[in-house]
Amino acid sequence: MDSGEAHLYNERSLEWKVLGMPVNGTLTVPDDDKRHSAIVFVAGSGPTDRNWCSPLLPGSNGSGKLLTEKLSRMGYITLRYDKLASGPGVRERAELFKGKLSMDTHLRELSGAVRTLLLELGHRISKIFVAANSEGTIHAVNYQLNEKTDKFSGLVLISPPGRPVGAVARDQINRQVDQIPDSKAVMEHYDSAIDAFLNGGSMKDDTVLPVSLKQFIASLYNPYNLPFSRELWNYNLSDYLGAISEPVLIMIGKKDIQVDWKVDGDCLKNAADEKRNFSFYFPENANHLLKHEDREKADLDAQYVSKNYNADGRDLDGDSFDHMVQWIRDAEAGPRHESKL
């Protein structure tokens, strides 16, 4: 897509507080005095930072940073931020948020981002959009349904789960253990362990479960993740999507091995049935983080994908980015944002 003349922009840090702790973000602003649309970015699951990088994954070439750089050069104001459990200083904060992370704290992170953006640049903003990835799509939708005055003018949901989060996770795990001996017994023991977790039980040693699955279940019990992990497990985005009246773009790449473009896509389509303001796009060669992937999906496994999500040289999928930009431009044709701040 021809983006026209590249805009110069300035970048600076912003901070707001949740639970008395700082949430840190990066703001980009076009180097002019005109009004522009703004885009707030929400990262995916785990300790994923403002750039959409994680200490659990190798590499620092995050899609969040790539997206904001491209959109900033096109004249958009952008804001991306580290969640409380990610980014610099997380070790110092850990004891403070232990046992306090919840759906509500994630909502407050995003609400703080929007409020801080408007306090800084409300006079320069014509519309506010959100671009969220994976678990972040849940928080974006949650914000949209709870916010009374400063709703997003449109939502870009990248790789959203269409089924309950626990069902999506189970599907991923089932594919990974399918080739090992006694895979059926492993999944039965896994289901039993998850039932105990959801019902407030304690984790028990299970000799049938592989070490990797034991570690995964232990991460759910980690006190730093509670009560959020229990809230998240049965959350079904499809139950809430239809209540949104603003334009929504849903993008799931056909090379995504975490969310299934057909299975989850169909669930989301059914949830948005007869909603004229919902758009769906399933790019042929985009992965979970909207990066271009040349390999056939059958050749993609968890080990390869995790090593290459943020590897140097990996770039955004061009078709996906062009489609997203065109959708935002079309959505910009509606009424301007009027902040109540």
C-alpha cells in the first residue's frame, strides 16, 4: 500500500499507575500541529511487553514495535505499554502485584493508557482505535463494553480466540502430545488437573503427565498469576463480541498455530452474525503475531514458531498490514472523537 509521504514523529515515555505501581508506555506523535487518529496497542498473554516481546521467547524484533513504527510514519499517534507483569522493573514490582492480577487490573491498565493519552494529546486526536493481539483482544473488548465516555472508534483484533481460552489451550496441548505414547491417558490426566485448578484445588504430583505439562499447570497456580488465570480460563470472547456497536476488524492468519482461523474464526463470525460493522480477514501467510510466514502450516511446530516469532529479519505480513491500514482509513470517515475529559 502506498502510504504517501513519510511523516516525521517524536517518541517519548509516559507513565500512569495501577495498584499504586507504574505502568510505562511509549508515545509517538507526528512532528506537526495537525489532528490525527490515535492507536493504542495491547499486548498478548504472559509477560509480553510494549513491543510484543517476552523473556519466554528469544529475540527482540517484536510486532508491536514494528506496527507502531510503520503507523507512526504514516501519521498516526500511537501508544504502546508494558503490562504490570512485563517490561523493565517487573522483578521489583512482582511482590507488590502478587495475588492481585485480575481481569480488572488489565482493564485498568488499558483505561489508564487511554486517559493518559487524552490528557496529553486530547486536542490533537480525531479518533482513537485499539490494536490488540491474542489475550489483549479480550482486554480491548472488556474496555469497550465497560467504558462509558471514551470508547474506541474501532477495534482491530489480531488473533483473537473464538472459543473459551482453556479450550484453545487444550487444543494446542493435544496437538503437541498426540504423537507420544499413551497420549489419551495424558490428556485425561491433564483434564483432571485443570478441573482441580478451576475448582480451587491444589496441584498434585502426577507421574503420567510429561514434565512440560506439569510446568505449564504449575504456571497457572503461580500466585503471581492468580486470580487472573482462573478468570481467564473460562472466558469466551464470543459471548461478548456481539454487544459491541463500533466497527471491528478481526484478523487471524492461516499460518497461526495458536488460534485456528477456521474454528475460532467461525465462532467469532457466529457471534457477530448480522453485525454490519464487523469485518473478517484471514491472511494466507500471517502467523499469530501478524508476521509473514513462508513455510507451509503443516511444517510449523511449536519449537520452530517460538524460536522465530521475534527473530531478527522477520517482518510483518504485508497483505495483513495493508488490509489493516485500509480498514482504519475507512473507519476514520465516521464522527470525530469527543473526549469527556
